[in-house]
Amino acid sequence: MVALLVSLIPSDDSLHLFCIWGWVGFPTQLLYYIRKEVCNMSGYLRKNQRKDGYVWQAVVNLGLGSNGKRLRDYKTFPIGTTKKHAERVLQEMILAVANQEHVKDSNVTVREFLLEWLDVYNRGNSVTTISGYRDIIDRYLIPEFGMVKLNNLTPLSLQKYYNRLYEHSPLSGKPLAKQTVRNIAVLFKSALQKAVQLDILKKNPHQNVELQRVKRYQSDSDVFDMATLSQVLAVLNGTDLECPILLILLTGVRRGEALALTFDKVDFLNSTISIDKNTVRVIINLSMKMKKYCTM
């Protein structure tokens, strides 16, 4: 039994460590090396759905990092690639890892990584958050950086792009709000930081980018006075918008909450309204999501 356990340790250096640490330290060291070897020899193929079709992606484990966490590398194949071809490439990648010949793909583009980051690392977010992220990626990041190799991004190229956004939006031609530019930058920086954690990038090119300061929102600056409210209600009198707008003005519910309200949530006997749903608009459709229950 002892001989079998010793044979599982992959190098003389490991055996030397075992002799120093003694029998108590051996199981932990053994499990670490076994786990490392299993990680090195594993990989899998998965199918990712895109707007224009599905693509195959090979995922290969590179072993454990210095922090004990598993490292992976990804290769996304063009649309139309057969599963058989993808499986053959995956086996070649696994073999290269086993022979310590594997080099991470340096041809990963910003588009490929951002879509992968959105799919893999944002599953715990709400549908509205994911929809907002996808909107920023599709409208602002992919058109500018989509075909750029991830490791070719520089702080200067990012800074120049944000400076242009402050002057004119690529969508409307008008200056983009400082908060909108900040939202774009925060998302991009977060995604690039994940690339650093995955050892795809050595450092985050977004680290030294400077953004313009956003002024704090002054809540009383846009509040309607009674005269303005009277004018609004007079214009809406007798229209389909009168009821939902009046509900919003009198209760303070949000637009989506008013649109999600159904008659079963209105208690005419006790003069109460229960708000437990919200209507949200996402990129591809309208969806209803439950929210914290409250009675008004």
C-alpha cells in the first residue's frame, strides 16, 4: 500500500518533500498532486448559442494556480465548425497540456472574451443586469474593440475612446453622459480584471484610464411643482395614460411596477394595492420578474 501511494507522487522532489514532512504531511501533499494531475489531463467541449447561430468551444484545464484554484484555457471555433473537428482539437490541447507544451491562445479577441465573460461569470445576476451588460457590449465595446486581440489592448487606446465618447456618441452623434461613459468603463474594467485572474492578460490595461468626474444627482432640481402637475393631468384627462400616470404620481410606484399591476392585486374593500411585480424591458423581449412584496 505504501509503495502504491509513493508511486502516485509524480517526481523525486515530491518524494523528498514527503520524507521531510513525514507521514502526517503526506496525505495533503499527495492529494494536491493527484488533483493537479487530474486537472492537467481534463477538458471538455461545450456548445454556446449566439445571435447568428451556435459555436463549439473547447475548455481545457491547465492545473492549479499558486492560490490552489483551477486554471483554464478556452478556444472558440467559428460558426459552422463540426463537433468532430472541435473534439480533435480539444484532444490535441489536452495532450499538449499533459506534455507541458500548451501555450494559451493569444488570438482571443475582445468580442470573444466579453461574450464568454458575460455567459460564464454573470449567471447570478438578474435578467435586467445581464441585459444592460449585453447592451453596453453590443453598442459600445464590440463595434470599437471587437476584432482587437485581447492582449493588444492598451491604456492609451481605451483613454482615447472614452475621450471621444465624451464628445460624441457613436449612436447619436451627441456627447455621451459622463455617467454612461463611466458605466461602460466599469463593465470593461471588470471583464478585463477577470482576464487577468484567468492568466489571459498579465495586467489590466484599464488600470491607468482616467474618467471625468460625475456630478452628484440633485433630487430637488427636477421635481414637478403643483402647477406643472395640474397641467400634466389636464392634458391626460380622459386618455389611456391618465390612470397609470395618476397612480405613479399619487403612490410613487415605478413605471414598471405600474405596468405590471393586475386587478387581483387591488383590494377595493380595504383600499390597498399590492406591489409584487415589475415589468422590465430586456434586449430580446419583455419579461415579468417578481420583487419584494409591499402593500400600499
